[in-house]
Amino acid sequence: MSTLELIAKAAVSHNLARSELITLLSDNGCNETLFAAADNTRRCYVGDGVHLRALIEFSNICRNNCFYCGLRRSNQNISRYRMDADEIITLAKYAAHNMGFKTIVLQSGEDMFFTVDKMCEIIHGIKQFDVALTLSIGEKTAAEYQAYKDAGADRFLLRIETTDRDLYHRLDPDMTWQNRRQCLTNIANAGLEIGSGVMVGLPEQTIESLADDILFFKEINADMIGIGPFIPHPDTPLKSAAGGSLEMSLKVMALTRLLLPDINIPATTAMETLAPNGQAKALQAGANVIMPNVTFTQYRQHYELYPGKSKTNCAIDENLQVLRNKISSIGRYIAVDKGFHKKRQVKTCPNFCD
Ligand code: SAM
Ligand code: SF4
């Protein structure tokens, strides 16, 4: 089948074989058609609403040493911070009541200060504000995921980072791919919505492994998938790596939309960091979520996973207005519900070429 035929097949059946994904990822001749098809599938299954999730980066302290990440424990050139429970809950309240967010996302390094009891206290505090709550705090035990769910958490984000196990083990010392995979099962078993994703452009990552990544998202029945380019950080062992491109990240994201048509897909901050219009492009190539950073500026500058990240975020209110304008300028609107994953039957969408 030609590339165009493969895109049409994916738009109708929401299925592609590994070899077909590899063909599409390898050929850049039809990228605009691929993005249009993903955009059409997004509109058909999840509509024109863009869900905004308020991101609170509450601690940059991490026990792990991932080669790609500026928060890795061996990085001495970073000021470490940790917000306390009251600060986190107060900020979440402001985001919910004053800014109108319907979802709060709490993200951090793997900071062992936040025991399961401390996290449950924070979850209880935030759930008073009638919001959905997402956690992105790393690898935990099955019992811990269950405790978060029982305390009121709704979703958990844990990127698999790559499905290439050897690559994962080269980049994440002391961690195992199998454990990360098991964590995703435990998250689902706890009844939390399951979010995962990968970085695109990791050193020695292959097109074949990106195809496997997309099939993996289907295999785990993901509710949300975040895809972003890998951006090298100067204070990490990967400082001289080439990094990922916006184009390839958008392609992996668009194919993910075609194969998992009804899930939530964010236009990631890493995409915006690579290109000033990266998120708008992503919203027009399959994405339906944005996670604006509401962390206090004094902390935000130190949550530097990769260079340039904090520059994509100006003062909270200012940033939100820019975002509103951006969303309406491409004919979209801000969704007013909590944006849970609603599973939908495969349906026939109007042809994206019409
Ligand atoms: N510590 C938790 C974890 O690892 O799951 C959550 C926070 S972690 C900083 C969130 C995500 O940032 C990671 O899953 C990874 O995909 C992404 N990330 C880290 N370093 C990056 C880099 N240099 N470029 C792009 N994304 C990066
Ligand atoms: Fe820690 Fe997450 Fe960064 Fe790895 S990616 S060093 S676990 S914050």
C-alpha cells in the first residue's frame, strides 16, 4: 500500500501493522496528510474542546538518575526545592476556584519525603475543590497506587519513556523496564486512569522502536498518551546528543491519535519549547489537552527537565490569556468538563479529505 493508502486505512480502521507504522514513520512525503487525518479523527471522536489541566511541579528532588533529565540526583547545578502540603493545596485551590481549572496535575521527581500518608493528605485536601486529580510522581508499589486512588486521585501519568528495553536500561540506571511496565498494570488495577508516553529522539532510538511504542499504547489500553521530543540538558550525560525533532514527535503523536482515536493527548510543553507554535501545531495534529504550568515562578525556574522549558511559561494569568487566544485562533474552545476518557465505539468519520 502507498503511504496515502495507509493513512486512509488508519483513519477508517484505527489499526495498522508494525510494518505499516514503520513505513509511515520513515516517509516524510505525506506528513501534512497524516496530521490532517489525525486532526479529523480527533474532531470526530473527542470534539473541538481543549482540556486545560493545571500543572503543579511540587518538588524537583529525585532519587533517580535518568540520563536525560535535569532533575537527576547527580545534577549538582540545580537548586532543589520542595513545596509543603499547605502550599500545594492552596495553589490547587487558586487554580480551581480563581482560574477555573477542572483538573489539577501534581508532578515531581521521586521525592521520598512524600510518603503515602503525606500524599493522601494532599489528595484529600485538593479533592474538596471539585476537580479531577492526576498524579505524576513516579514508580510506586501496587498498594501505594491503590491508596492514592482510595484517597480520591483519578489518574496517574507514568511514561514508559521507550519500549526499547535495552535503550531504557542504558538511560535509566538502577531502574528496570519490567518494573515500569508492572507499575502501569498496577495503576490500571487500582482503578486509576492510566497515562503514559515516550520521548522521541533519544540517542539510538530507532523508527522500529517508535512503531513498537505506538502499539504498546494500544496494548496497555491507555487513557492518555503524552509524547514529546527529547531535549538534551547540558548538565546530564546526554548533553551532546542530537535530541528529537518536532516533526517526528508530531508524527508519533498523530499516529497515536489514529490508532487510539478517543483518548486524551496533550500538546506537550517540550513541543512548544522546540518551536514557538509547537503546541498549536500539535492541537491541529491530534492533540486535545494542554497542561499549563501554574507553579509559582520562584520554583518553576528550578524544575528544568531540559533547557528552555521554563521560558515557555510566563506569569500564570498572562500565560492563560495567551493560551485562550491561541486556542480560539485555531477554531477551538476550552472544554468545561473534567475531561475523563470516554470510551467510544469505532465510528465512521467524515472523510478528512472532504
Ligand atoms: N519523576 C516522574 C517520572 O519520571 O515519571 C515524573 C516527572 S518526570 C520529570 C516527567 C517526564 O519528563 C518524564 O517521564 C520524561 O519523559 C520527561 N523528561 C525528562 N527529561 C526530559 C528531557 N531532557 N527532554 C524531554 N522530556 C524529558
Ligand atoms: Fe527523576 Fe523522573 Fe527525572 Fe527520572 S525523569 S530523574 S525519575 S524526575
